[in-house]
Amino acid sequence: MSSVQEPVHAVNNETLVMSSTMRVKAGDREAVAAKLVELKGRVGKKLQAAPILIYHFGTVFGDMYDVELCFPIRRRLDMDGFEVKRIPREESLSIIHAGSIETIRESYKVLLDHMKKHGLRGSEYGREVWHNYDPDDPSKNRIEIQALIHNWQGIFAYKAKEVLGVHEGSRVTEGFEALSPESSSAARYEWTTAAVRKLDAVATEDQKYEVLSCCADKFPTQRIEYLRSVYLKNKSVDEVLEAMQTDRHWYALPRREGNHIIETKQPCDPEGHRNATTDAERRKCACFCSLIRERLEGVPPSYCYCGSGWYRQLWEQVLGVPLKIEIRKSLVKGDDVCQFAIHLPAGVAT
């Protein structure tokens, strides 16, 4: 048996931890639980609070991904097999799962449905706090699931003031303070589209790009570091593109056109996209943005500079230079895909 409560908004403070990472088959919670028990025994009385599990969903290797097991400590300690680090302050929606780990998906569904209802974007990784785990008596289990919030509207408000100045940026983002984690998806959508229209009215294309591209979801750091190492070997963009072909999970179908890299997003829901009977249905299934995919017709086209930010993070950090990314096609303009062109500076176009 398991019981599910309503999600609550929480702010998780920065935490000093001893961390150990394991690679595990997707869904194999028994292996994670066994490792947690083992490491908790090693940490012993040094543990100052409940262990924290961080799921790196952005580092998928076939059917495997990385799970970081973190043990809060009061002061820095050195122990073989552990890295000492600080988990950053994060905002989340959380829910307590009481019962067997075999039924934890039920609690995840409640939490994710709540996120969708309120138009909230999640992070590319998730957290669980294992307040109590008893392998012999699952009824005693208390696991806090934390869906980390990607605060799109907060990032937009900050960048608008930084790029446009406080006065103009405040006009563009008027009403932001009224939004909260409990705001409805409709209210979040209305504020967001109105704010982007106001940005359109006062900003240059370069300014819109700078504000909106910084709002994108965070690209997994481990993948950027790997591709950066590939690039540094021979300073070859083509070798990076070749390396991408061996790992299809997070990459679309990038191709080279002279001094441009063309990135075309594949459908978010491939099956729905294949089975769609209308263009509107196909566009909805293609869109990755949970806030707008149900209402694409009312979205200003410049909103998709946010999508360019996904590639900006990747390619700027891989190549080590600032980049300009052009929107070639956009679902909100009625195109069948979102497509971006990364303009390569002469010094890296090899």
C-alpha cells in the first residue's frame, strides 16, 4: 500500500554533502536502495540529515543513467569513494511517498500532473530525500520526491531588466510578482505571451535573442564536457558532429551547411506525431514546450528564441565562443518543425 499527499512548494537550501555516483538501469530502484543502505552504513554518525538522491536524467547511456547518492554533513570530511560538494539552493514542488518503492510511480504521476496543471517546467534532473527507508517493512518508508522547478518567468524577468534596463524591463515584465507556483497554467501562459509581445515592441532582435535564449532548459553539463573534449583534440566542428551521431538521446539531427550548423528538432511525442490526422495535432506533438504546445496559435514567434537557447548553451560551451542562432522554422509560425541555424565564426568553421 502507498498513500499520496498533495504537492507543496519548497525551497531547498544549499547543502554540504558527501556524494557517490552510480550508473543504474532505468527503473532499478532496488539496486539504488541497496547501494544507499550500504553507503549510509559507511557514513554512519557523520550523516547530519536524510540522504538525498539526485537522478541525472540528462545523462542517459542506452537504458542506463547516473544516480548521485548524497549524504549531508556538517563540515568537510574526506572518505574514500566520496566527493565532497555543495548541492545548490533549488526551488521545487515536493510530495511525500509513503509505502513501497515499487509504487513510487503513483506519487510521481500526482506530482507531474500537478506541474502540468500549473504550467511549471521541470529540471533535467530530479531529487528524492529518503527520510526513512525500511527494506523489511515498506509501510515505514517516507520518501520526499522533489520536482525541481525551472523558473522560466523568473529568468525572463531578470534578463529583461538586465538587457533593457530596469525601467524598460519592469514595464515588459509588469505583473510578474503576481505569479506563484500555484498560478494556473492559463495564467502563466497569458502573462508569458503578453510579456513577449511587450518585449517585441521595444527590443531589437539581438536583445530579444539575449533575453529569451537565456530562459531555455539547462543542457546536461556532462554531455557538454564530453563534446568540448572532442572539439579540443583537433578544433574540428565536424568531429563533434560525428561524435553526436553515436549518442542520439539528446541530439536532434545536426548537419553542416558551410559556416552553419542546422539543428532540426525531432517530435517531442514521436508516436503521437506519426498518428496525428491534422497539421495542428502534428505541431502539438512536435513541440517540446509544455506551456505553449496546447495553444501554439497565440504565441509570438520570437518566443522560440528560448528554443535556440538549448543549442546556444551546447555550442557556445563546446566551441568556447559567443554565437548567434537564427530561427529558420517555427511551429508557432505554422511550420511543421522548429529549426535553428548556428552561425559559426570564421575562426572555428573547420
